[in-house]
Amino acid sequence: MLRAFVVCLVVSHGREDTLGALFWDNPEEGLEFLCFTLEDQFQEVKVPGETRIPDGCYPLTLRTYGGMHERYLQRYPSLHKGMIEIWEVPGFTHILIHTGNTDDHTAGCLLVGDEVRTNEGKRKGFLGNSRPAYLRLYRQVTWQIEQGHQVILDVVSR
């Protein structure tokens, strides 16, 4: 089975959130920037819905049940085939990749967007233009899965 890799480089830790950059690992071209990411803050002890995904490699799958799946099915009826779910994260379950703007929208999931505001100092991180970034990533990931490729998310802190 061929593998496709998506690399999430964690670049900034705030008190309540974590900002990153998402890249597609193209075997012929190298890393290609896809979008920015936002998730909850790092914590040594996991707090459900309030802790970022730890560094590691995790398979991506499509989840075809649940409230988010139903909402996205209505939002993107001609495109949606299931929510992108991040699997095999120790101590975590039900981690989705979806749209949103702040850590209040994450509930432990990974948000994507095309614009970012830093989370330095007392500022909270912010993502803008989340839907275009999500649709671009979604098309790429679902195409790879439909081709029978295993898609892996590699989370790396700097």
C-alpha cells in the first residue's frame, strides 16, 4: 500500500492554543505548504477537549457518522464523503480535522485556515479563511484515500 504524508509542523505555543503549518509531502517536489493549523495547548496530562495532539505519526480515515458528519454533509453535499479523522493517538479519540477560527472551536480537534494571527504574549491564536483551506485539504486527502493510499499525519514540534 502506498503512503501519502501530511506534515503538521507546530510553530507556536500559546497559553490556550497551538499554531502550526500543514504541508503535503510530495515525493517528487518535497514539502508543499497547504494551510495553517490551530488546536488546543500542549499539556503533559491530557484534558479531554483541551489538549493538542502529541508529536507522532497517525493515520487519517473518513468517519461517516456523528453530528459533524451530518453538518458537513449538508454544508458540502456534492463533496462530503466523511469527516477526516485522526486515528491511533494515544489517549485521544474522535479527533477531526475541520473548519473554525479559535481554540474555542477545536474541542481537541485540528482546525485549518489560510490566514493566521499569532498567539504570542496574551493574544489568542486565530485562523481566517478556514473553509477554502479545509476544502483544499479535504479534496487532497479524500482523493488519496479513494486511490487506496494510506494517508498519515506526522505531527512535529520545533
